Amino acid sequence: MSAASSTSSVATGSHAIPPWVVVTALGLLTGLQPLTTDLYLPALPQMQQGLGLSPASAQWTLSLLILAFGIGQLVWGPVSDRFGRQPVLRWGLGLYTLASIGATLAVNLETMLLARIAQGASLSAAVVCGRAMVRDLYAPEEGARTMARGMTGLGILALFGPVLGGLTATLGGWRATMALLIGFGGLIWMFVWRQLPETLPDERRQHRLDWGSLLRQWIGISRHPTFRAHALLTSCTYGGLYVYLALSPFVFIELMHVSRAAFGAAMATLSLSYLVGTLFCRRWLPRHGLLGTVRLAGWCSLAGGLWMALVSAWQAGGLGEVHPAALLPGLWLYAFAHGIHQPCGQTGVVAAFPTQAGAASAFSGFVLAGTAFLVGAVLSWWTSLPGWAGTLHPMTLGLAMGGALTAWTALRRVQRHGLAPHAA
């Protein structure tokens, strides 16, 4: 597809979808996931105290949401390939809004975990359909540019989300931050219902929903080297980011005594770095292609991880207390690279599967969420060990490992297998 598709309507079946609708829908659908994870982070210590939870128990409210998010994609992806994106989006977003009501009203750990599991499972419908929608409409490199445009919108949501979450937690408590998700879910549901037509034409739908066949399909997808390269890229970069999401409230607010509002502002600067990364991705792709763009981001991931390792070494060497601002340059570099890796990687996982985009997107999302869940389990164990509990080292060293693994994937695996031979 030519670059003209970014300025004229995109045809699908009997519909013509204005590009602004595609980009806005993509930004909202993919942006709902970081809103769900980031918005309540400034209120996480507050929720821990309000429900009488330990720090490890509070982290499970994030870990189980991510696990349900991954498993849910395995269901919604094939269902959307069979019945279309619209029915799945409407049901998923409706269930998400109901689950957000449950999280707002939760009175103990059990009800909160059930609500967060329901949020994650229904949230996966929005994300998997958003990614698959790009493959419905565009060839891979044009899809990567469109994905970057949509993720610029995601970056804007992520930019204001932590600030809004910090202010809301300060003024209204943790339940008020959860209540915001009810409104976001309802607004996105209305936009999809009124503005976004079906993007998957009948002739490209999977006309059977045989789970045995789907299992064989997922095995076939997992064997494709292009899929493996990009799924590993998105999982590694998100795994490092998850370390920050899980541990930063406790490091900044409880260990370094940063206020909730200031922590929300610090998170916003990371979102701004991510936003700049998506804008850079859009400009770099036409000049240097997918592989060159990922290569540059790989070096940035490595640099961000090295900075965090140096911060750990400074603290461990007894050279002085670490100021909260000293963490930010490494986090900015990592977030900037993440803003490039995600649109490239999420486009790459579906590039070789034009008639199985939902299944490929779902399986990639499952791998990513499974990685994040395992990272969360390791962090829960790591932060309880003598000598590590109550320190910043699990966060800084965890991010350093995430940066190193992401760089290795970007500079080796993606460079070797990152372009699908028959993806046009």
C-alpha cells in the first residue's frame, strides 16, 4: 500500500474509513492497557494500606491483571478472526467497564484480584483487535508507520495518565483512581460503536473455530522466525518496563519519600520520552526501514539499562545516597527505545499472517503477558530476600537486565529474521 493511504480514506469492504478514525481508534484501544496499569500506580501504596495488604500482595493486583490479559488474547484473537473485530470490541469494552466498577467497589484482596483479572481478560479484546486491525488495512511497513501514529496517541494518554492518577489519589484516594477507568472504558466503547466500522472483510475471515486447529495454528505461528524475533523483542522491552511499573511506586514514594503528585509527574516524563520515541519512529522508518529503526532503538535500550546498572553500583559502593532525579536519564532512554520497539514489534508479529492476524497478535500478546507475569513472580521473591528488601536494586538491576536482553534481540534476532519474505 502506498503512502497515500495515510492521507486518504482506507477502503475495507463496502466502507471507507477516514485515517483519523483508524489512528484514533488504534491510540485508544492500545492506550487502554497502559492506562489500566499506570493510572493507579501512584495510589498503589494507598490501596495497600486501605485493604490491609503486604507489598507482595499489592503487586499481585498488577501481575494477575497482566496474566489474564495474556490468556484473554488467546481467546479473543481467534474469535475476532472468525466473527470480525467489531463484535469482539463491543463485548470486550463493555465487560471492561463492568470490571472497572467491581475494582472501584472492592473491599478486600479477593474481590480486588477478581476484578483485576476480569479487567485484564476484557482489556485484551481491545488490544488484540487494535493490532490486528492494522494488518487488516495495511502492508507491514505502512502498518508500522500507522502503528507509530496510533501509539503517539497512546503516548499522550500515558503522559497525562500518571499525572491524573497522582492528583486523583491525592485528592480522592485510590478508589477515585479506579473510578476513572470506568469513564475511560465507557468513552472508548462509545467511540468504537459510533465511529469504527468492521475492518476484516468476509473473504479473509476464518470460517471455522476449531480449537484443535487453532492449537496447530499457534504452533505454526510460533515456528515462524519473523514472529519469534518480534515477539521476543516486544516481550523483552515490556519485561523491563514491567519492572518499573511493579516497583517504582515503592522505590519513589516509600523509599525515597517522593510525593504522589511528584511521582505522577516523574512517570509523565517517561511517557513523554515514550511519545518522542513513537514520533521518532515515524520519521526514521521511511528513511532507514524497519531493521535500521529497531537497530537504533536497541542501542538506546542498552544505554538505558547500563545507566540503571551504574546507579546500582553507585549505591552499593557506598558513594552516597541516590537522588530520585538520578534515576530519570536511564528511564528516559529506556522509555524512548520502548516507543520505537513497540510499534515495530507489534507490526512485525502479524506481518507474515494476513489471514491470521488476530491469532498471531493474540499469541504474541500471550507471550508478552506471560513474560511480564514471570518477571512479577521473580520480583515478588527478589524483593523479599534479606539484603534486597527495601532497596532500589531490584528495580535498577531488573531494568538493566531488560535493556541488555532487548538490545541483544534488536541487534541480532531482528536484524536476521525481522522481515517476513512474503509479507506484502
